[in-house]
Amino acid sequence: MADENESVISESSKKRGFLNNEDRKAICQILLCSSDANGNLIGTGVVERVAASYNVHRSVIYRIWKQLKDTGNVCHNRTQNCGRKRVQLDLELMRQVPLSKRSTYRSLACALNIPKTSLVRLHKVGVIRRHTNTLKPYLKEDNMISYKHINVGKKIFIQQDNARSHISKDDPDFCRAASESEFDIQLTCQPPNSPDLNVLDLGFFNAIQSLQQKEPVKSIDELVSAVQKAFDEFSTVQSNKIFSTLQSCMIEIMKINGSNKYKIPHMKKDMLYKQGGIPVQMSCDSSLVQEVTEYLQNYDS
């Protein structure tokens, strides 16, 4: 019984082979030789043997035989009109899009009202190509900025990035090397900052900038107007989602005494919006606030 089940599974999972026109004609010749004058197959097991030799199901052989009796033509139709139709891009319409609105895949796809993935595929096949202006005029006196020389005697602070500190600011080797020159070189570390708390840069400003970059600007006044327009067009619902996530992350940080070993809570904001709206302010337990206050007082002492 187990062997029969394994054979059934192997037959069902086996991929059906594709028969080209030569194979289909050869199958018809075999079937014609095994049929009578009325078009009926003679003998038993003919269809099964042909299907096994060509690695297809017997229903494929029956369809080819029926197609031969109905039309007399056994050729497949895959070369005529089958498969998913490719997206046709009007290059003249793309040329009419302003340069400021086709600097990225996303902006060009929005202007042409087609998916961004379609542009990526067209770029891979060579229909369109990416181009960046390579003209670099020589600098003249009007557009050259004078180099700011470092004055001897002023302090120089070397700030490490927000990765793990490579060396401490009191490292003896660094202090000895820094004291050999005439400069006062001091090593500082970047203040700790959780990316989840940087809601303005990662959420709000980033979303507004994506809207602002769609507007062509040539002056500071136009840039200010574009930013103001992007701010007005930005969805208040999306803004509420961003700041709700910020408040939830702050609560999670309070629960673990300022550590960053926490997971961003899944609040189901879309469901809350459908049920009546996302809360503007997140509630926090008073006992948690008291615990954090006591922890900070003990930490400072």
C-alpha cells in the first residue's frame, strides 16, 4: 500500500513535458497506424505506451488524437498568441515627462502610471537605459570656495560613530600620539540614540522629502513652497501612525530601564483606524512611571 501511495505521489509531482510539433506529428503517425478506417484505435494499451514513451499523461495523447480528427492539424498554438502580454512603453510619452520627475524609478513610474517593476524589467532587457549627466565644467574663481585652514592651538574633537567604541577617550596610546603634535586632539563618542526614537528623520521628514522631490525647484523660495505643499499633502493618518509607534517604543524602553533590547510592539493600527481612529496619546501605567523615576534617582546617585 505504501509503494502504491509513493508511486501516486511521484506521478502527481512529476512535471509534464512539452511536446513540440515534431513529437505531436510522430504521435499521430503511431496512432494512425493503430487505428481502423473509422478513426477508432485498435488494440489495448496503445495510448498508455505512447504516453509513457513521451513522458506525458494519457489525456495529452487523447487531446492530440481528437485535435487530429477534428481539424487535421496537430500543431500547438503557443507560437501564435499565448502567455502574459508585455507592458508596452511609449518612449515618446516618457520623453515628455520632465527631468525632475524621471530621476528615479518610482517618480517615473508614478508619472507614467505603470508599476515600478515594469520599468526595472524594461531596463534589464535594454529598452530604456539609465543616464547621468557627466559634464563637469572647470571651477572658476566665482564658484571656488576658499579652504578653511585649521588654526594651530584650537581643540580638535574626533567623534566616533555610533557603533561600539573602538577605544576609550582616555586610551594611553591615543593620548600619547595626540600630545606629540601641536594640536589639542581629544576623542569623543557620539551620544547614544535609538533609531526607533528618531521618528522625525526616519518617518516624518523622509515621507515629506519623497513628496517634495517630485516638484521641480530652481530657487530657495520654490523649495520652501514645495516643502510646504508636501507637508499639506502628507496624510494625517500616516503621521498619527508614526507618532503612535514612537510612543509605544518609549513605553517599551521604560519597561527595560533604557535598554534597546526590545521589540517594536505590533499595534494593529490599520484595524484601530477602521474601528474609529488611532489613539493620539498612548496611556502609560503610573506604577511604571514611578519605577523609572526611582531607577533614575538611584542611577544618578
